[in-house]
Amino acid sequence: MKKPVTKFLKIAIPLALGIFLIWYSYSKFSQEQLQEIQVHFENANYWFVSLAVFLGLLSHVSRAYRWNFMLEPLGYQPKVINNFMAVYIAYLMNIFIPKSGEVSRAVVLSKYENVPFDKGFGTIISERIVDLIFLFGFTIAALMLQFDVLYAYLTEVIPARKLLVALVIMVALSVLFLLFLKYSRSLLQQKLKNFFNGLKEGVLSILTMKKKAAFILHTFFIWGLYLLSFYVATFALPETSNIAMGTIIITFVVGSFSFAFTNSGFGSYPFFVAGILAVFGIAETVGTAFGWIIWTSNIASIIFFGGLSFIMLPIYNRVGK
């Protein structure tokens, strides 16, 4: 009985949060502001939006190709087209069931390329670790580029004394967490320790890869395309076409983290993108429209290519045999 309830909550809670964030963000706007958002949608340059989606598509092609660098040392060399369709099916599944994409991706490769589930899933986790490292790299770069603005905003919203107290609490909690990992013998400690050991093994596995240089090059290419796609999308609206690169990077980072809160960023992506752009002087109506334009265009492409992959996978692999 507990498992169905847990599964339901894993789907329902992120979805409910997304709906709440949509309601909350739009409840703040007057009728005139809502009409302004609609005008931004109508007047957006969708050629730039289409180009941004195309760049995202190229990044997924590179991700599919890069996957073989991790599978090759294990004795497998799947067709890149199967990798590509598996990647899109994973993104599609994440829209409906959070965190299910990694599992479905490994299942696809197991079914059509005879890659054992555990080995395929292990490479996916390792890949995610590398992506997380790159995302943190962008986060550090963004904080360095816009530190003055963010610090001024935080000190305006939160008094300096409270910021200092919060920092001390964070450091204290970090120390307690490390002590817990070292000395505790609880089941939670074992799970956390195994998780971090898995992270470590995933990162170190890249060092033993035969084509590690190509893997790293593709990783830079993938994340470069992600950022370039976001940058190109800013030209869709006149109000966002001249924002500074530092603002673009930090908005890109905040948007990327927002996907963790709800189903593929449903509700959370536009909300957080609008919020961070407001810090840098972009009207919330503009930021909200911009966030929704990017999110809907990307989700539409995932639904299209993911749905097409569901249809084409069995057909392609049946014909190919």
C-alpha cells in the first residue's frame, strides 16, 4: 500500500507545486499586465525561438554520440540513432513522471541494444554527475560575474546581520553533516555514503575512458549549445535582447536548477526566470513571458521528438534486423 501512495505523491507534489507557482505568479498581475504578457507572446520573434530549439536538438545529438564513449569500455557500441531516441524518450518521461527518464533510457538500451540495465543505468548516472559538475561551474561563473548586483539585492531584501547568521548556520550544518557521514552507523548514513561513493566512482570512471578527450570535448559542446540556445532565445523579445552576458548566465543557471522542483520545470521555470530577471531590472511581465516562451518551445520539441521516438524505435529496429 505504501508504494502506490509514494509513487502518487512523487508525481502529485511536484505537479501541485507547479500549479501553485503559476497561480501565485499570475495572481500578482493586474488585468493590464496580463494583457501585456499576451502582447509579448504575440509579438515574439519565433524564428529565434526555432533556432534556439534547433541548437537544443544538436546538443541531444551530441549527448547520444557521447554516450557511446562510456559504453564502449563495457563492450557495447549501440547505434547512435537508438541512443538519440532513448535520450528523447527519457526527457518525455520526465515531463509526466519526475526522475523516471534515467530508468526509461536504460530500459530502451537494454531492449534494443542488449545493454544490461545496470550497466546502462550506471553510465547514465556517471553522465549526470559530469553534467552536475558543469552546472556548478556555470553557477560559480555567474556568481563571480554578477556578485555585486546579487549581494546588493540580498542585503536589500535581507539585512547583512541575518545574511551573516545564515552563512554561519550553513557552515555549522555542513560540518555536522560531514561528522554524521564519518561517525554515524545509521541506515541513512550508509545510503548517503553509498551515494557519494557512487558519485566518486562515476567521476573517476571518466579518467579510465579510452576516448576521454573526445568525451570532455563533447561535454563542453553540449553545455555550450545549452547556453547558446538560451542566449539566442533572448532575441525573441526586444526587452531581453540586450541583457548582459553575466545576467544571461545566471538566468540560465537558475532556470536549469528550477527543473528539479517540478515536472520538467512546469510552472517553476517561468517563475524563477522572471524572478531573477527582475533582480536585474527586467519587468516581471517580460520575464514571465520570456520564461514561458522558452519552456513551452522546449517542451513542445520534447513531446514531438519523444513521441516520434516511441513510434520509430520498434519500427527502426525491426527493419534494421
